[in-house]
Amino acid sequence: MQGRRGHGLQREAVDPSEPGRGDQPGVHALQGRRRGCACPHRDLRRARAQGRGRLRLEGPDDGPAPSNPRAEDRRARPAGRGHLTAAWASRRAGLWLAALLLASAVVFALPLGRRPLSNQDEARYGLLAREAVEHGRWILPGVRDEVYLNKPPLYFWVVAVFALPFGAVTDATAPIASVLSALMGLLGVFAVGRRLWDDDTGLAAAVVLATSPFYFFMAHQVLTDMMLTAWMTWALYFYLASLDEGARRGALVGFYLCAAGGLAAKGPAALMVLVAAIAASLATDGAQGLKRLRLPMGLGILALTALPWLLPYLLQREKSYGRAVVMADYLGWYFKSAVGSRLQAIAGHLLRFLPWGAFLIPAAWWWTRSRDVGRRRVLVWAATLIVLLSLSGEQRARYFLPLWPVLALFVGQFFTRAPARLVAWASGAYLLVMMGAGAFLLWGGVSDPDAVFLPAAPWERWLVAGALVIGAALGLWQLLRGGNGFAAATWMAAGLGIALAVTAVEYPARFAQANDYRGVAQRFVSRLDAGAPLLSYPDANLAWDFYMRHPVREVRSDAEVKSLLASTPGARLMLREEDWTRLRAVAHPTWRVLDEGTVGRRHFVLLGD
């Protein structure tokens, strides 16, 4: 049979009785003739010996397999090294993730029971959970004898569930829901990074998120924002998973269930994920992408899952849910006029992502030179959230917390996918920033209320400053010696993690001393009569109710408090010291100071007879 270029192709026996020419070590036979030559020939391949300059004949392990495979070569072979490598890589990622979750759980939980609930909203959720645990009011609990409808019940239900084994809601049990939500957020950002890119990117994003200072501080506060962040992170994961043909329906159900979970925890703010998914689908897939979201099915899931908590809210008769909550609280809060510049507020809130946020600048430059469809979807998702948050007339830093996992993904991908030289340059700049931060911690000072979060003792300052600088230096060294970006990010995160661990141990005592609601409340409550009400003017923080275990009624006007002081004492009254000094002239002579105490920068007096 004549082939191309004059080659004569000859037939071969499948299992010849004599050794084939391919069995001869060092020689590979060509099956045919070259350029019409009547005699078969052998072509000796020449190869350069490794590390030498002369030629050699190939050994038996080089080149192609024998032309006539032997019986032992046709037998099934065990799994190769590639299978073992893949299995080890998966196991390595699992071990890294487990270690990260364990370390994060310890650091996030260290302030529990040592940091008082000084925030009005924190105390409110603690009181609502206490109504469920101690009084059995799981449906429509109230605060100060008024039903609370402003937020759905999922968050304080979870707070109550974790308090059940202890029989009481305290400042040690109330933050457990937020700690677990923070851990679920770490798991979610790993899952997203792994789905979009690889294990190392998911792990890098998780360590970045875990060591972000603002994420750490929010992880042990009794607020709905961390639970909303976890739900929205997993919604992003299921949205990306729904792009796969085989798992589209199940992943979409997961996406809408996550949106429903966020809705039951925080309210309409969770619906931002629907707008973000629509925007990301339109930007990448056009109208076909929007169709794949199956919005009618999703809206049906949201409606069905909201019924268990929404129906009691609608059917109660104490106040109108539509007017008092939907119109006045949700829409009125969102669309009210902004006090200052929205752009300035957004920039200030996003600066809380420092120090990791410094890597977003070189990452953005790299994005312009590297196209990635998955990253484009997440960028549109993040941009949509920023736009929706910027439209709100009332902006608080914690409202931007759902952006943190997305920003961590961008930084994680920068470390694992960007050019090594660019990552090294950015890491060098990061080292300089950490050196400046370390110098500030050692020789600088802050006098405002935020000073309680900074290291105070000399050993604390040196340890935190040293951890920041050494972690940054080791990360840069890892890159300069040819190491991978994930290892560099891990070293930097280790330095930040040590700093946060020291902060978690030391700052709660300083915070408790500066915001001593617990201590002052214990003294004041001993002065209260069992049946007499406790009045407060002008701002009765719910932390007093939480720590006194006694309801406080707020006096709302100056005229009302003057009328109260003009008569003989019929209740206990709590005032700021400056207000008592101003109103003492109109007070009945029988009013006197029973006790006093300082919380933050305010000095309170307890008045009675």
C-alpha cells in the first residue's frame, strides 16, 4: 500500500510470535520505506543528554511506546501519579479550610461575654430573643410593651435558639449567631473562588476576608448584617452554579432560597441580590441570561418562604405593617435625603476594607489587560450593590458589609492569577504601608472613642506592630524567591491574624470600661422599687433594659420632664448630669440623687426620693 511522499506502509501482526522491532532498546523502527527505498531502515533518534553536549542513543524509557505492545503492557495499570496529585490537592485545600475556620472561630468568639452590648440595635435583638427564650413569645415579640415589626424575625430567632441550652440570653450567647454567620461567609467565599477559578484562589479569598479588621469586628456584634452577608455570599455561589447546564434548576432554587433567608433576616435589603443577578446576566449573556434566571419561579419561592413570618405581621392589629413599616421605615429610610455627599460616604465606608483594599488598585489595572468572564460577572454584581447602597439616604458602614466577600474574591484572585512581578510590586508597597502602621502603633496616639480598639500596653503595641511588618515582609520574600501568590497572601494574613487575635483578647476590657452599661446598670437596679417604673430622658438606650432586666420608659419632651420634676417623686428618673444641673431649679425639693455613673462620655444620675 503506497502512502504519501513515497512511504510504503506494511501490515503488522497484532500479537507477533517474535519480538517486534519496537522491543529493541535504543532503536525505534519506522514502519515502512523512506523515499521509495526498497529496504526498510531504522532511524536512530538523536537527543541531547541532560546536562551534556554530546549525542546519545535513547534508552528503553524514552520515546514512543513499542510498536507491538507486549502482553504485560496491555494489562490494566493502577492509577497514575496524576490521580494522587489531584487527591492530595483536594485534601490539602480541605485541611487549609478547616484550619482557617477553626482559627477564625476562636478569634471571632474571644470577645463574647466580655464586650457589653452598647449599641441600641444590639440590645434590641437581645431583648427580642429574650422574649422568646424566657417568656415564650416567638411570634410577634415586643420591646417596651410594643410589638416589634421593623425587622423580620429570623435573626433573633437564631439568637434565641443558641441561647436555649443556657436558659437565658446574655451578652455571651447573643453574638453566637453572628459568629456562625461570619464562618458561613468564609465558607461561601471559598466556594465561590473555587468555582470560578481554583482551590488556591478560594482559600486566598477566605484568608483575606477572615483577616479583614471590619469583618472581624462585625463578626461578634449582635446585628443582622453579618447574617445577611452570609446569605448574599451563598446567593452569589448558587447564581454562578446555575450557569452550568446540568445543575441549573437546583442551583436556581438554592439562589432564591438564599435570597429568602436574607429577606427573613434583614428585610428588603436582601432583594439586592435579585437586581445584582439580573444586571450580571444582562451584562454577560444578554436577554437569554435574563430568561435563564426564571424570575417567576424565584418570586414564587420568595413569596412562599416569607408567608410564615409575614402573615403574623400583616394580621396583628397593634399597628399597620404597611404604613408603619413598609412606607415609613423601609421606603422612608431608603429614599430620605442624604445629609452629606454620597460619594464621600461610600469612599469612607470602602476604606474600611484596608489594609487589603490597597491591592484593589493594582488589581484594577491588571483587569484592563486580562479578560475573565467569571470576574466580569462578579464585578457587575459588586457594582450593582454599590449603586443600590449609594442611593440610600441613610448610609452606615455596616450596610456595605455584603461587599466584603466580593472584594476579598478580587484580592484573592489578584494574588493567585496576576503576574508575579505585579503582585511583588504591590506587596512591596503593602510592606511600606505596614511599616508606617507599625510606627504609628508604637509612637502615635488617638484620643477619640476608637482608641479602645488600638493596642495600649507596650507589649501589645510591639507584638501587633511586629506581626504586621513581619507578615508583610515574609509575604514579599515568598514572592521574590519565586513562591506562589497564595503563600504570600497567607503570610500577610498570618500577620494580620495575630494582630486581630491580640485585639480580640485585649480590647473588650477597654471597651467595657468605656461603655460600662453592665456595671452602672447593676448599681442602678439595686435602687429601683419592684413595682415602680423607671423613666429616662432624653435618650433611653435599650442597653439599660437589657442589663437591668427592667423596662425603661422614655420621657420624650422637655416639658414632660419639667412637669414630672415639679411634683413629688412617684418613680425613678434617669437623667444626664448636665440636664439635671439645668432642671434642678424647677424640681421639687424631695428629688435627690440616688446614684450616678459614667457610660462613654456621658455621666448619668438616678433620681428619686
